Amino acid sequence: MSLVEIKGLAIRFGSLHNPIHAVRHVDLSIERGTIHGLIGESGCGKTISGMALLGLLPQSARVSADAFRFDGLNLLDVAKSLRGRRIAMISQDPAAALNPVLRIGRQMDDVLKSHSGLPRFQRRAVAEELLAATGLADPRRVLKSYPHQLSGGMQQRVVIAQALATGADFIIADEPTTALDVTVGAQVLALLKRLVQERALTVLMITHDMDVVAECCDSATVLYAGHTVEAGRTDELLAAPRHPYTQALLAALPDAVAKGERLASIEGHIPSPFAVIEGCPFAPRCASAMAVCRQAKPPERDDGNHCWTCHLEPHHG
Amino acid sequence: MHLMRYLLRRLVLSVFVVLGVTLLVFVVAQVVPSDPAALYAGPRPTAEQIETARKVLALDAPLHERFFSFAARMATGEFGVSYKTRRLIADDLSVFLPATLELAVFSTVLALLIGVPAGVLTAAGRGGLLDRLGSLGSIAAVAMPTFFLAMLLQAFFAQWLGILPLSGRLSKEFAVLAPLPSVTGFNLVDSLFAGRPAAFFDTLSHLVLPALTLASYPAGVAMRLTRSAMIEILQRRHIVAARALGLSGSRILFGHALPNAIGPALTVVGLSFAYALTGAVLVEIIFAWPGLGRYVSEAILSKDFPVIAAATLVVTICYVAMNLLIDLAQAIFDPRVAL
């Protein structure tokens, strides 16, 4: 059984008559012990889906889902009690995620205090151990430091150590490398991969970067305008994308074109969160859109290795 | 090392501030139309008596000589005698200053203990019943005239409930019958030194009403400032991150958000402490508190310049020290503050 099983997740804000659709129809299935990518443009509902998993949506959000399960538990009921216990988050900008006026030692200790009955000196030893596990060379010095005394990469390692300190087995990493240098970002991804293997973690990697998915994800789900449009194993997804949006995303990568040529881009904009979408959400921007695409919801298709939603018949061979 | 250098720099700057104030007081004393010799000579003096007083006070010396001797006396703490009462000013100050400091410190602590948690809780329950009640309370606390609040408190706690004394600093039995030995001048400290808990609690009960009256305004302002700072901080990423890590609500509020939000409240309460040293005249009169404010205002009314000069100097030093303390406190709460 998958660790996370989400079917038909929808999150709306605003009034009943004039709703804002942050997430319209997200399916997400994550296997234990894997890194699963959640990829899409800004505003497609990636982060807000992650917040829903943590039970951290604002009060005004209305959540509905056909299935919203974590390890067999209905998250609509228990998300708050799992937060920081079994589910932890690593957020985008580590400088903003750490409290600027408290020492790292205090911030680590507060997490450990909330989750373990260990006495103070043991918590300190655990904190040092966790910081060392994230590859920080001098944990004692880090514990005594304030966030602004650390580099971005060190800060992100501290944030990862905090997530480990909760004892959670599922970690939502919301664009963990966006705010970092490319080389430091690569180190952080390598660290996450290692931790997943060593500690039997499961990671949901929220990103807009196909390279990150290619680099470290075992499988991935592609979102477009609050819909899941395609999901599958990373190698399948990259080698044989089925949905026109995924194909366009891959074509837009700089590596996909020869040197000197213009980079490919996807014309148009994502639909407004206020819009009512009758057919396929990608139809207005899709090169192969047909009349039916604008009128009817696309069917869910599955070729055994991955699934997608599109009116186009899969061409074989 | 860094801190020591900072303190040294501030200390040097403070010397200039105090020098400037000394000069200002001296100039004002020269400009104001009053004759110190006539005041010193007593009621209805004869012309000879005034001339004698002028010689005794060395008022006929050249202006610059008089300033330097004045500055030298101020620097050594030799404040001289009051022109009006001919009492030693240093003796008077040793009574009035501790009384005022005791009241000001107590009311400042009270203002912080009431205002800051109230600001945190109203920010946490923003828009709710508690927040509305808190807003009402803080507006009332800030807007209510001091003398009116003082009388309300007296009527309620002293007259009606009869659980707190109406006025004064100590009950008769501790002030007259078996007087407390004055070591520091702070009755709370002296009573503990003397091992007399009854006197300690008597002092405390006399402190409560005037301190509450004085604390009302800074507590109200501290609450509003803390509330708005907290509302801003609570939306920051690191607070969301702390929630995502499963930290409890109260630890996030008081342990993580408050240290980010307490700065403005500290500044306001610190400055109102310094203001209360001489600005609490009404409270001191209503509660018959033997404080500096009353002492100075009486001196001002009779143009008793040695008293005014001495008190100004003392209050200036308190102000400068308080400002330094506030800056240090800000640096303790926020390590990014560059000293």
C-alpha cells in the first residue's frame, strides 16, 4: 500500500458563489521509501497541496477529496496530529524558515523537546548527532550560532536536521534548492537521497525544476492548473511523456534544443483560479487540442507504468 | 570585547550629554528673572541681608567663574543647600530619589508584565472576543487621566474593599513606631535586609495602587505595540515552519514570536520609566508618595535653583542609563542589532 494516497483533492477559498480554485483535482500516490516529485508552474497548487498534507491550510480553505489518506489514516481528520510527528516540512528559503533571533541550539532543542521525553543533555547529544548526519562539520559551533551566521547551505542542512528531529518518516520538501547556489543545491539533493536510504524516509519533492526531478526523484506527478495531468516513474516520464503539457515542459528545457537555437516556450498563461474549466485545463495552450478537449473532461489513461489524463489516443510503438 | 568597547563609547558620549545639561541648567538659572540672593536671605529681607547673601553665595563673581565652580560642585556630587529650606540637597535626594525609583521600577515591571502578555494573547486571538476586550482595555488605560484613575483605584481598593492602604509609603508602625533602618533607601530591599517580612508586605501593599496608576499608560501602549508587532511576526515563514515542526502554540507564541516582537514595547516602557522619575507629580500628590516629582515641582515654583540643578542632573543620568539599558536589552533579544 502507498504511504500517501490522494484522489480528487480540491481546495477552494473565497465565497461559494465566487470561489478561488487553488487546487481542482489532484491525484497523488507516493510509495514508501521513495522520493516523489510534484512538479508544475507557479500557481499550479503544488505548495498548497503540501500544506494540506500538513494540516496547515488557513481556516478559510475548504478541502474536499475522494480519498486523502496517509498510511491508511484519513488526513482530513488527523492531519494536525500527524504534523511534526510523522509529517515534517523543509521549506523553500532556509533563511526565512529559521527564527532569526534564536540560536540554532535552542531551535533544535525546542523540536526535540516537543517530540521526546529525553533529558536536556541527551537532547543536546541528539541535536549534535542530527546536525552531523546532515553533513555539518562542526555541530557544536552550529548549535551556538544564530541563523545569520551560517551560509545558505548550512541553514538548509539545519532545517533538514530539524525535520529529522521530529522523528517524522514523511518529509515534504518545498523547493529545497531554489534559494541555494547550484552546487550547494546539488549537495542538498544528494543529502536528501542519502537520508531517504539510511533512515527509510519518504520524501515529497515539490519543485518547478525538471532537472531536480531527473536528479533525485524515483517517481513524479505533474500538476497543471490544480489538476494532476500525468504521473509515473521518473525514467518513464522523462523518456516517454504522454501528456502534451509534460512534453512541452521537457521541450522547454535548455538541454532539449541545439546550441544557438531559440529556447522553446509554452505560449499563453495558466487559467485563472477564478475560471470555470469545462474540458481539459491545458486545452487553450495545447498544440494538439481538438474540439472535444474544450468541452469534456479528458479520460484517465494508464499504460501500466504511468498514467495521464488526455483526449488524445495513445499512439503505440 | 565588542561589548566593552561599546559600553566605553556610550559612557564617553554620556559625559557630554551630562555636561550639556549642566550648561543648560546654568544658563536658564541666569536668564530667569529671579534673585537667588533674595530667596536665600529669607522672607522680607532687608537690603543688607540680600547683599550678605549675595556674598555668601558668591553671586558677584564673574559668570565663567561661577559656571566652573558650579560644574565642579555638580561633578563631585556636592549639590549644596536649598536656597529656600537651607537643607542639604544631597540629604533630601537620598530620601526622595529611592522612593521615586522604587515606585518607577515597580510600575515599569508591572507595565511589562501586563502589557506584553496581553499584546501576545490579543494578537493570537485576533478579531475574537479577547482581542476586542483587550483593545477596549488598552484604549481606556491610555486615555484615562492619571488623577481620575488614581481616585477610582483609591475608591475601589482602599475605600470600598479596604484591602489596600489609601496613600503613603509605609504604615505608621514601620515608619514611626519601629522605623526601618535605611540602608539602601529602598524599603522593599531594606525590609528584607532587616528580616522583617511584615514591613516588606506593608511596603508592597502601599506600592500597588500608585504603581498601577503609573503603569496604566505604558501598559496600554506596550500592549498595542506588542500586538501589532506579533501580528506581523506570526505571518513570517519561520513561525509557519515552527508549526509544521509540531511545536505547541504557547511555545511558538512566547518562545519564538515574542522575542522578535518585544523591541518596540521595551523602548516605550523604558522611556516611560525615565519620565516617571519627575513626571509622576500628580500620582505622588494623590498617593502622598514622598517622591522626586513633588520635591522638584516645589523647587521650581520657588525658583530654588540648586535643587532644580541637582535633580535635573540626577534625572539626566537616570535617562542616559535607561537608554543604554534599553539598547542592551534590544541587543539581547535580537542578536542582529549591531551595537
